Amino acid sequence: MKPSRTSLLTALGILALLLFSPPLLLLYDREGPWGFSALSLVIYPLWGLVIVLAALVLEGRDEK
């Protein structure tokens, strides 16, 4: 039995909330050895991953 799109999108939304929660993001808001914060290097790939996963769920095969 396959999970429905609604349940997959709900799970993806919860995952996005956890990934972008301030306690996790503050781990990367420190100056690295290269002289700037790694926060932007973490946020944008995660954001892209959430968008790709949402596209895969929404553009997947139709349920019948």
C-alpha cells in the first residue's frame, strides 16, 4: 500500500520545519576557517532538496 500524496507532503513539511528550525541552523552560524559563516552554504542546498522532493511527490505517477 503506497502512502498518499497528502501524507507525503505532510511529512515533507514536517521535515522542512525541522531542517529550518533555529537550533539546527544556529549550529552553522559560526565563522569558519574561510572567514565567513557556513549558514548560507547549508540553507540553500537544503532548500533546494525540499523543492526537489516536493516536485518528485507532486509530479509522480497518478494514484488509481
